[in-house]
Amino acid sequence: MWITKSINPYAFMGMHQRYYINTGDNVMGISFDISSTNAVICAFGVFYFIYKNSLPMMIVCMSTLALTYSNLISILVLLILAFIFVYKTTRNQKSMIVVALLLYVISLVKISPQNEKYINEVTKSTLRENRIEKQGHAAVQATTANPGGRFITRDEQRRRFAQNYLDSLSRIKAEQEKPSALDKKIKSLPLTDDGRLYIPAPNTHFAEFYNTGEMTPDRQQLIDCIAAHRAQLSLCRLEPFNPALPGKITGAIQTFNYLTSHPLQSIVGLAPGNFSSKIAFRAVGAGIRGNYPPKYIYINPAFMHNHLDLYLSFFSKDAGFRSVRNNPYSTYDQMLSEYGILGLLALLIFYIGFFARHYKKLSYGLPILIMVTGIFFLDYWFEQLSVLVIFELMLLLNIKETTTPHLKTKTTVQEELAYA
């Protein structure tokens, strides 16, 4: 706000759109890590203060979470809130859940409406609803329909196909010719002898206002890394680059394919830093997830041909490709690829399972536990001294509260009845 001199930097499109839809990336929180880390910590706070009936603190946490605009984490939080709304909450807590949902809706509608448009565009892109081949297939189905039950000749099919195609073009043209908000505003101005006087605001979508695609130092490092290892990076050599799936899904497929072709490594893994981890990316020496001493740079061939190739193919491109949904980061992927099936089972049984077996005793710990099992798909959380430290502290505290009466924090009568 201070730099942009704007009350709402989420709507500020100047300075080459340095802030605007990217403003949430600067809301890093007390961990001074990426904004998604702050979003997860705030999510823990939302669940904790809902069960502790502290409306002001819940509003603080939910507002901060909304301002990060970490879409995947926000969607996960909303789903968990919907779950606890119908499970193990009092009437007062349900009211607080409604307030939390309203805060998120207000943030989308009033503070950063362009983020809502971004979510819709990403959803359509992910589902591939607008693919040409899909539209063509639908058009062919429409042209071959035979409601009268009679046989349709090939010429008739072609004629119907052409007619539907022209109708579609006419419909698109009609939608494009609809008067814009600016046209309506101009027509509403008073008409004088010299016409309608109107001085338009500058169009911040012009090149001088948005990010012109200048090469940033971090992106240049990735391009230099591709140039140094181009022969081993098959995905990076694809032109044009038009991925069919998000990078995170492709990364999971890469791990599955590699381990199925290497049975021994599927059991014990490739060892830390060799396939899918924060240290594996950092050891490349390309500035990914932090700096690394040049003389210790190391890249495992399996990592080179799979996750590194995938990451570089997305994040060396324009800003539209550099999204959380396109990185292969995942705790589950890390455990499976670097520690094998035994490592993944250890995570599920001895870590998540340790807390899950107390689910009947948990109050705020239950949604936090569900949250962590979800975010394990999004990053390498064991390589950060932030989220899981707080998670373990809160879960152990909740278990202690419900098993040791004299340590239990103050709750209302309704809570006592609900948790009895």
C-alpha cells in the first residue's frame, strides 16, 4: 500500500503489474517463507479459534489467509470448513464458520475480483473444456443426430456441420459486439452541442503498464541450466510447449512410471536428494528453492530426466506457466521416490497414523490433521521448520487436553457436552 500509494494494491495495475494479482505473494507472515506457508499457518489458526470460540482471532486468521490468495490451500480450507460445519461443532461454532466463508467471498468480490477470474480460467484450462478437438467432436455429434429416424446422407451431414459452424461464429460475434461497461458509461453522460465530453482513464492493459516479459534473474538461471543440460532434458526441447496436464499430475505419473520400471528402488527409494525433494532442486545450483555452493552441485540422472526436466519446462516459460499446480513438489512423492514404499508406509502409519488414532478425542486437531494430509500433496513440508512444527505442537496439545482434565483449557458448557 505504501509503495503503490493505493488503498487496494490487489487492484493496482501500474508498475508493470508488479502487485495486482501477485500481491498475495508478498504476504509471507511470521515465518518469512512463501505466502502458501503463511496460508497454512493461518488455516491452523482458523480451525483452532473456531473451536475455542474466539471470533476476533478467527477473523484475523481468515482475513490473512484470504489475502494470500493461495488458491489450492484456500479451496482445501473451504472444504474442511464445510465438513466440520456438519460434524462435531456447536451452533456458535457453525456461525463462526459462516463468517469465515463470508470473509473469503468478500475478499474475492471486493478486494481481488481478478483472482476469481484467474481461478475460473485455470479450472477451464485444467479440464480442457475449450479444446478444439473436443469442440469438433461435439459438433460432429450434433451434425449426425437424426431425430426423425431416417438415414442422413454424407452431404446432409456436411451441410449440417457447416450450418452449425456458421451459427457458432455468428453467436460468438454477437457476444463480442455487446456494449461494454465503458460504452454504457459514455452513453449515460450528458449530451452537449459538442457531443459527449469524456476523458478516459489510461488503459493499464497496454504494454507500458503490464509486465513486458523482461528476463528476470531467477528465470535466466533456469534458462542457463537448460542450456547446460539440454541434451538430457526432453520436455524442455518441445516446441511449441503445450502440456495436456498440470505439472503436479505429470510429476506423479513420472514417479509411478520410474518406480514400476525399477522394482528394487520402488521398495527402498533412490535415497534423499536424488529424485523429489527440496534439497534435490537446490543442489542443481540454478537458484531453485535457495542457493547452493557451486563446488557441491549434484544432479541424479533419474531426477534430471524426470522432475527437473518437468520443472524447468514450466518455470522457464512465461508467468502463465509458473504456478503451484505445475510444480512436482509433494511430500508423498518425496517419501515414495526417495524412501520407497517402506518410507511412504512409515509416513502413513507412524506419523499420520499416530495422530489419526486419536481422532475421537480431537476437537480443533481433527480439521488440522485433515489439512496436513491434504497439503502433503503441495510441497516438501518436512524440509521447512515452520508448518509441521506448529502442526505437531497443536495436535499433541489437543490430545493432552482431552486426556488430562487439569490441563484442558477453558471451554463453554456446550463444548463440554459436545466433546463428552
